[in-house]
Amino acid sequence: MMKKVSLKKLLGPTKCVNWWLEWGKLFLGCLAMAVGFVYFINPYKLVPGGVYGASIVLHNVIPSIQVGTFGYMFDIPLLCISMLLLGSNIGGRTIVAALTTPMMMNILSKVSYPTQEALEALDPSVLLGGIMNFSDHLILTTIIGAVIIGIGSGLIVRSKATSGGTDIVAMIMQKYLHIRFSTAILMVDAVVVLFGLVVIGFGVGSAQAIDSEPSIYLSLYSLIAIFVTSRVIAFVLNGTKDDKMIFIISDKNLPELHQYILHDMDRTATLLKSSGLYSGKEKELLFLVVSHREVISINRKVKEVDPTAFVIVTDAYDTYGEGWKSLPSKNDIQPE
């Protein structure tokens, strides 16, 4: 008779906690995406690219089918195609995210509208009893919705997955057409926005566009949403990226500065011996990476120990290693 083995014993305490955190981030990201679409994007016929942007357009043509359901109609075939064309590049978490997000969208939509007619019309005036009506503030709902969706997408990617959809299309285009991933995403989103402009903006299909705004405005709001979402995703994945590289060149040995870096700042540095091209004199070259908050303090210390030192401060796009981020593995998803 087989004994039951707990997840904690199977993975170990640390890995078990990490396992729960990864899956927690995944489902929180799916929920955030659903909230962003249901309350801030879908009711205003905005089309922020991607599978769900295309789903919003198709819902405008066939209101009886919800946006999340159209999401399934895109995601499931794309997942099947990706397994054939990309193989192991599509993991189990991506499949879960692609199936969970539209389900959450449908559930939230169902409980947030009072009647089936309001649900089909995605009428913002009755959304949650009217307290979420941003019809007179489209730029506000565009930005809020894009930020929430960006946070959700970023959390999904940080859990080592993608939300499926156009990410899969972009990966296929990258592999077989040799188009950069970011360029492929832009191309797909552009097609979806143009599709939305034709169907919703110009009234092809169901005439449920927002009459108070010209059709071109809806497309411009959609472009704003795409831009904001991409920036928020990059922020969630990479932070502010405000690390600084400092090069300190001095004619002197600087033991006081070394001690300050090692003990006061609790950092380390690389010490190189160099020489001046013109003078030929030996110099000390220190190279280190610090946070932007530490730049002023180290500059003050340099001035104290050698006011004639030559100091260069520049941005560090990414910093990996002990005390910083760990180097990415081949399966980690990196923004471009």
C-alpha cells in the first residue's frame, strides 16, 4: 500500500514555500487581468490588442457570447498549435493561466451586471450598481485598466508563465519568420486595434460604440492602453532599473575608501591597476555597482579621501550576481 507523500516532504520546506508563491502569483495575476478588463476596458469598447482585445471586438458583433468565452475560442486552438510548433516552450503554468483568466472574466462579468441584457451590452451605467461608471472619464479608465492588466501580466510572467494568446503567436513568428518577439507582439496588437477600429469605430457589426466619442478616439485610447500596459509589465519584471555603475580612478591607494565600501556600505568592488595614457603613472581603478541612493554617500567619501579623483557614474541596465538578481535560466521569460 502506497504512503501519501506531502508536498512539503517532496519538495523540501524552501521549495514548498516557493511553489506556493509561484502559483499564488500566477492566480493573482490572472485575477488582476480579469479585473482590469471587466471593470475598466470591456465596458468602454477599448481594444488594447491581444486575444482579449480581439474578443472585445467579437463580443460587439455577437453580444450573447462573453469576452472570456471568445478568449477560450482563441486560447485553446493557439495552445494546441503551440504544442505542435513550439513543443516544450509552452509550460503547464501557461496553460493554466490561459484557461483561468477568461474563466475569471466570465465570473466577474456575470456577478457585476444585474441582468442578462446589461451583461450582453456591457453597460457601464449599471456595472456594480453604477459605481464603476467611467463613461465621462475614458482616459482615466484607460490608464487604470492598463495599469491593472500590466500588473497582472507581469505577475504571470514572474511566475514563469505567459497569459497565452498573442504571446504564443509572437513566439511562433519569432521561430519561423525570424521576427523579434517584441516586434511580433506590436504587429499582432496593431492588427487587433485596426480590427477594432473597423468593427466598433466604424460600426461594422453591432452598432454599440460609445456615441460620445469619435471612432478614432477609441483607437487612440487603445494605443495608450497598449503602451501603459507594456511599461507596467516591464516595471513589474525589472523594477525601476536605477542601479548605478561607478568608476573611481585615483593616483593614490585608497584603503579608507576600500573599508568604507566593504564595511559601511556592505558592498564589494573590483580593484584594477591601471595607468594614465598621457602621464604613464600607475593609478588605482575601482569599479562597483550601487543603488542610486548610495551614489551621493560614496561620492562624498571619495572627495574626503582624494578630492582629485576622477569619478564616472552611469546607469546599469541590469545587475546579476551575489547581492543582486540571480542570472536567468533558459526557461525564464525576459522582456525585450
